[in-house]
Amino acid sequence: MATTITFVPQDDEGERILDEFEQQTSLEPEDGGDAARTYPLEGDDHRIEIIETLDEIDAEWTQHLALESPA
């Protein structure tokens, strides 16, 4: 199971969605030095909580964020 999830904002709206996501979840991205934001995951329920949170922020978040494959 992945221990991180990485989102790449595709536009300004993607940046706004991730900013709000961070406020709501208190997750902070690891320092990656580029536009991608990598979040550490703990526990089995984070995947569902992440998707639900993004859906609440913007139902069309998939048009503004790309999900990077785990390494």
C-alpha cells in the first residue's frame, strides 16, 4: 500500500483546491520543490477520506488535479 499520494495541480483552480484540502485535512505536503504536492498517508481509511474531501471542495476536482503514480 502506498504511503504517500501526489497531486499535480493543472491550473490555478487546482492550486486553490489543494490549498483548501490542506486546510480541511491538516495534511502538509512534503517538500518536493516543484508544483507536485506529495502528502504522507497513515491508516487504511485515508484514500476514501481524501476523495470525499476533494469531492466536497469541488466535484470536478479531477479536471484540475492530476494524480501521480507512486514510485
